[in-house]
Amino acid sequence: MRKIFSLTLLLGLFATGIYAQEKKDTINKKAQATDTLKPYQKYPTLPAFNIRMMDSVTIFNTYNIPAGKKTMIVFFSTDCKHCQALMRHLTKAMDSLENVQFYMVTPVHSMTDLRNFYAKYHLADYKNIQLVGRDYEFFFGTFYGIKVVPDLALYDEHKKLIKLFEGDVSVSEIYQYAH
């Protein structure tokens, strides 16, 4: 009887060790998978970061973007041909995207280039373009893992990520996710 009890105890301890090792391996695999995620995938809520306004002095923090409307953060470069094409198409379709508030952000150092871009596309004429400014801390590119521009992040009314558009995107695709 004693041998059976000892054998049962030994098998139980062995099985527990295997289970614990499997559980540890599962936890490690989950941690490794999480490490490969980009920050926007780990934290799908609109991040707070600073944008220098076109007056070169005022700083706007995205934390202050009000909830209640869809929000599109547009990361662009003033000299990018794809970004310029996107602006031509977006400005023509801005009425169909009136439920989206746009915050346009560039890493470009020259505020003169930014002001010229703003004037060229008459961005002041569109009431849903809330802000055009410079990401002077280069937050956006790091947080979203940007490899190309334009890059657009669409958030819902509760500041939760709906879709990240990387590279060329059509207005109809933006419209599809925004409605």
C-alpha cells in the first residue's frame, strides 16, 4: 500500500511540474508576442502627445481632443507627393467626412513649409480640420511605427482606434471606416 501511495504521490508531483512548465512557457510566449506589438496595438486609445501649432509658440496636447466625434490623426510631410495627392482628394470630399474631426501632424522642421501647405490646400476653409501642426517630439512616428507617409489613424467617438491607414489610402476607404 505504501508503494502505491508513494508511486501516486511521485506521479502527481511529476504531472504538476509538467503543468507548471507548460503554463510558464505559455506565459513567456504571450509576453514575447506582446513585445512584438507596436505601442498603438498595445494601447489602442488615442495617445496624448504634443503638437506645435503653426504660430510656432502654442503647444496643443491631443489629450484635449474632445470625445464625441470620430477623430482622424493625419501624419504627413509637406513635400510628399502622396500626401499632396491625399490632400487634393480629401479636400474635395470633406463634406462627406463632416462627422470626422481632422488633426494634421507633420514632423517637418520648417514652419514656413507647413504654413505654405496650409495655404495651398486652403485648409482654413474646412471646419472639420481642427488643427495643423508639427510633431516636434517625433512621437507619432514612434508610437505608430511609421515607415511611410501619409499615415492616418482613425479613432471612434470614445477615442478607441478603429483603423490605421498606412501609405496610400482612398477617400472611399476612409469613408467606409468613418461611417
